[in-house]
Amino acid sequence: MAGIFEIITDATVDFVADVIEEHEITVIPMEFHIGGTSYQHHYDFREYASKDFYEALQSGLNSTTSQVTPNHFEDVFRRFAQQGKDFIYLGFSSGMSGTYGASLLAIRNLEEEFPDVKMMAVDTLCASGGEGLAVYIASKMRENGASMDEIATWVREKASKKIVHWVSVDDLKHLARGGRISAVSASIGTVLSVKPILRVNEEGKLEVVDKCRGNKAKMKNLVQKFEAMWEPEEHREIVIFHAQAREEAEKTEEILKNLDLCKKHQPEILISEIGPVVGSHTGKGCVSVAFWGKNRG
């Protein structure tokens, strides 16, 4: 099924394992540290189960993360270069991590050694399920004959601007501790029953955009934003991604399916789980929706 070039991404992609395997996407594992031990997060949770990770967070353990190093990227990229296989890396937002920058360094180190191999890295300005959506659509484009250059242009000019991420968390302490949002923004989460709503903005950074009192108001907020912004004529895929909140994710799916807009356009809705790398910063209970929109809102 795969094309003549490889699509590579990283473990912040937080996407459905079966879909990753079906579409032959290479996912680079990423490191996290919890309870004094370092682990590699793989897209299929083979080293550390999701349930165990979020239980550890709930027990009071802190988890920290590490970006993929240039050397790690080089090891992965070299494997394909030695086979003479071109590749494109679609990376975690540079607005949240230096991972994309590390991939560029790795490519520079390899280009002279493998002058006949085409190597590209593109910043998706997306994260987690939104990054997964970008990679998923790109893989389908490859299967339909798109070139690496066409995919790179599509990510830079469209996906990085039109994939919408609406993110709800139970509180903001994990995001503030990891530096993903400011301490001032995090103070919103200290108010009883307030459910913060965040988005990934045009610079690929997280920002707080709303606060809702209780889950019912939070869901109403997300649905209103979705109905106002979704552009199904271009891409109908919707990703609901969650941090050990499967029941709420399925409720979200049911609500979306019952909207007149979704009944008309019959979207492909995928539910995926947020892994430890992103989950270290969201905490348990995060439920998010990614879709193709008019803009990032």
C-alpha cells in the first residue's frame, strides 16, 4: 500500500495503532520519565500501558518528557537512506517542542552522505490527534499518487493552517508545569468546576480560549465551535482523542454523529488515545477534537 517514499512521524502523533499499521506509517518512539525510570513511548503502548501511566499520574507521580534527539533521528533516517528510499518526516509542532528542529539537523548530517536520497522534514504545527489527522490524510494522499513535494506543500500551506484542535482538560497544572502555557493562564483551572478550553493556534502553540462551568457547558462549547468551523467538503475525517476518558470520548462521538451537519456529510470519526508524551502535559481526563476547518479559529 505504501508509496515509493516513506512517511515518518513521532510518537506525539497519538493515533489509532491499526490505522498507522494499515497505512504503513513509521512512528519514532519518544522518551518520558516517571517514578525515577525512563521509558520509550511507542504508538502501540508496548512498553508502558496507558492505564498504568494515568494511574501513576493520579497517584501523585510527575512525568517529564524528552524530545527526539538529532542522533535518534539520524539513526531512523539512515535506515531508509541506506535502502535508497526517499522519506518525509511530518513533525510535532515547533510551537511546543524542539523536535522538528532536531529532525532538520539530522537531515543536514545525512544529505552529503546520501546525495541521491530525497529527505524532507515539515513542521505540521499540530499536536497529538491533530498531528495524527495530518499524517493520516497525508498517507492517503500518498496512496492516491501524491509526491513528497505535493504532501510537503499541502502540510505547509493547508494542514498547518486548517487543522483545528479544540482541547478540554480537567485542570491546567500539568500544562503549566511543563511550560506549555503560562502560570497566569493556568490559574483559570483553580476555580471549582471550571473546564478550560484550549486550542492550538496559528503558531502551533497552546492557548486558553474559553472556560466552562461543568462538563455539559464544555460539551456545548465544543459542539458550537465544531458546527461553526468544520469544512467537510475538503476533508471529512474527525479525530477525538482522549487521556483515559474513553467514555466521554464516545459520548462526544455520539453527539457529533447526531448533528444534522454530520448526518449530511457522514464523516469518518476516529477515537484515539493520548499517550504519555502528550499526557504528561494534559493529565488524565483530557478530551479533544481535531478536524478540518475554515481556519484555526
